[in-house]
Amino acid sequence: MGKQKLKGKNLRAIQYSSNKAISLAVSLMAKYYKHSTVEEQLKLLIDIKENYQNYLNHEHLNILAEVFKPSEKVIRQEIALLEEAKDFQVFGRKHISSNAYQQMKWAMKLPIAKQGALMPDAHQGYGLPIGGVLATENAVIPYGVGVDIGCRMSLSIYDLDAKYLQRYQYQLKVALKEKTNFGTGGELGFSQKHEILDRKEFAATPLLRQLHGKAVRQLGSSGSGNHFVEFGLVEVGTDNPWNLKAGEYVGLLAHSGSRGLGANIAMHYTEIAKQKCLLPSPTQNLAWLDLDSEEGQEYWLSMNLAGDYAKACHDQIHYNLSKALGIKAIAKVENHHNFAWKQKQADGSESIIHRKGATPAEKGVLGIIPSSMSSAGYIVSGRGETTALQSASHGAGRQFSRSKTREQMTRSKLKKILNKEQVTLIGGGLDEAPIAYKDIEAVMLSQRELVDVVGKFTPKIVRMDKA
């Protein structure tokens, strides 16, 4: 070989198989051993490959030696579930499908599970069932929270009567069309300000920095599916939390969440949880993050920011519509689901309470439990029932899947239902037709231990996606 230049084929002949090893060998020999013959270089390179440990501290050859160092294989052992599911309380069992019940049983086999409950609106979801409540020990489950982090209901009550809805129906419809927007990627198209956009948490992680622009663009918009913004009538009795005169008022009710911000946070940290927390196939979507870990702390910070962002979106929805119509609220009610709370248990210990499609119902806490686009929902006050982890349903809950609902419903059928109930619908897919939902009266009866009814909301002008 004499004074030949070292080539890739020479290296492959001595079993240098990776491109990285070949590239490093050629570079190092040319730089530090250019006066050695090819034979001498090859002899050295063979020795590095066969006795890499002798070169790990070498000034120049250590980087090549690292290539031949066997990778340390981390053996990750699958986490064992409990042999028997822990008991959990079920409200309205006859309204709950077997697959949702089974999902909750799997959740109660997690070694971190402390207590659980299933609300009467429960149906199958990802991770926890929708309507599932789970208390865990110092751990958070991203899919136990859900994709639409901090999704909420918010109701503004105005000192206006039913005649206002009839007299200004055109203006209300225009305001809903111009001041709201729905669906994936939905944006309002006009500049908005809110303190949430200046929160320092947006600089806390690379993911949040990346998502800040999307949060700016989507502020005040709503998601797809069952999300809505609607005007309707609020009925209150003499004994109500706002000391209002008994009677009917105009109400504005919205249901939406944290938009692309929350969805991206959920997907990002679910994948991390699945990599760190190996679970058997039926429970893989229940992978958790230890709150003492860096990833757990990042998720907790991000989840709380997304929850505050969801509230900011509702702030803007109500502000934009009230301003456009020149009306001012005299009372407001808000509650959220798809979230995790740090909460003291009866025994004094702290748990992480996941409410997936279930809402807080601590004693005296107000909330809204809506039904469908054509049926009345309820304003409630929590009773603080500990067996339900101080929770209640977040709605009537689906009884039919989206595909099954579409099979049974036509536009003409939907129109007849809405005409009968004197409801105007802007947008809305057939999969959100009223038949998709359980009977709200039966659901409320099943959770009479959990909440007291303090008012009623009946939708009249409903805005949804697909307008």
C-alpha cells in the first residue's frame, strides 16, 4: 500500500461498517497520522476497534473509541398492575355503557390509584372514560386530564327578558357569526389583548415558546365537536346565589377549551409518559408522570397555563359578544373539566384529582351542566360528596357515537326537532343532534347526592362548528 491515501474500502476491509466510524477514522488519520503509512494507520485502527477501552481517554482518538463502545441498553420493565381493581363509586350505573365501566376498572388497577368515581354522563374515551374521576398519589396522567385541557362552561346572565331574544334575533345571529369562530385552526381574524398572552410561563419550555404564536391567533375562538356559544333563557327562583329577582333572564353560555395550545401539550407529554411508564396494552393511555420528575413539573406548569388560557378564551368570547351588542352581565358562572387538581382528602393526605369530563362540585361551588342544542341544562351548586371526590357530571353525556348518530339523523329530522323547541342553529353537525345525548333529567336524578339545582338554562340561538 506504500504511501497510498487511506480510503473507505480499506476501512471496510477491516470491518469498519458504520459511516460514522469510517468518516472519523479518515479525518483523524489525515490530521494526526498523515506521516504514517496506510499499513500503520490500519493497524492502529484495528487496535482501536478491538481494544476501544484503551483509547477512551486518548487526546485525539477517544471520539473514535466511543463509536466502538457497546451501548448501554436500558432494560425498561413493564409496570405491574394490581391484581384486583380498587373499588370505585358509580352514579347512574344504568346510564353507563359497559366499555366505559371497564375503562374505569382498568384505571383502578394502576398502582398509583387511590380513589375513583364514575359520573352518570360517563362514556368511553381515551385513557380515563369521559365522566371519570381519579385520585392518584403524586402523579399526573396526561390522558387522565384529556386533550382539551381546561375545557369549561361559562355563563353570563343579563338583566334582559325573553322579548330581547325575539326582538334582536337578527343582531344576535350576526354577532355570533362575526365575533366567534370554531374548529381546528379557527381564528377570529381581529386583534385582541389579554394578560394571558404576556404570561412568563410561555418562555418556560421550548414547546410553550413554540406554541405562543398559535395561542395569540386562536384567542377567543372555540373548538369543534360539542363546543358551542349560545344565547338562551336563564330561569332562577327566589333562593338563588346572586340575589336576583325570581324570573327569566337572557343568558350567554359557552363551552370550549384551550384550543391548539392544550392539544399540543397533551400529545407531547402523553408520548413522554408512555416512554417512561410502560404499562400493559389496555392501560397504555393511562401512562403517568411523577410530579417530582422534570417532565412532571413541566406538564403541571403547562397544564395550568392551558387551563388559564381556556378561561381567557371564554373571557374574550363573552367580552366580544357583550360589546358588540352593547349589553352588560349582572352575574357570571364558570366551571371547568379536563383538568387535574391538588386536593386534600378526608384523611388529610394530598391527592391529584383528575376530572376527565367531570366538574368540581365542592360544597357551595357553582357550575353548569348543559344538555343538548335543543334541551335545557342546569345551574347547580355542589354538595361536596366525598365518595364522588367532590365531583359531578359535565353534561348529559353521549349515548350514541358520532357515526351512529349520523346514521339515524337527517337534516330534515334535525330541523323538525329544532323548530319544535324554537331553537335557531348556526352550524352544527348531524353528529351533535339531540338524540346523541342521554336524558338530562335522568342524569340529574342520578346525581342528586352530588349537586343542588339553583337555576335552568334553555338554549335558543346556538352557534357551533361547520357554519
